[in-house]
Amino acid sequence: MVRLSAAACGFGYRTSVFKTQPGRWTILAVILRLTVAAAPRPSPTGTLDVLLGSWPPLAEAVTAVLADRRARPPCRPTAASAARPPRRA
């Protein structure tokens, strides 16, 4: 059994040694080190400054999300987002 550091795993955007060397590794366990941030979490419009672990009033959240959606152009599927993995029989 081998323990790999995060650096040895080669993590990057949608990549790692586990993807670039398929079949070589079998992951048996993972240890995550998470930290709690005291900063406000991002909101759709940046107007809802809510501390981590708390929630804004529902009406305010709905209003902010709808305003954010109206402000952006409609989403259109791209080749990457429309691609689906093949189904296994």
C-alpha cells in the first residue's frame, strides 16, 4: 500500500494521475482536510452577505437569484456540456 500526497496525485482541473494512468491505482481511502471560512459565502448577485452556516431569508434569496438570472444571457448547451458518457449495457 502506498500513501500519496496531494502533490503526488497531480491534481489539476479535471485531471490527476488517476486519470492519466488508468488502471495503475486503486483508491482505498481518502483523507480530506477541510477548513471553516469565517468570510461571507458568495451569493448570486453579491448582495446577500450571509455568514457561513447561516441562511438568508427565503424571499431575499429568491429575489437575488431571479435578478441574477435576468441579468445574464440565456444558457445554451455547448458541445462539452451536451456530451454524455456512453451507456453501458
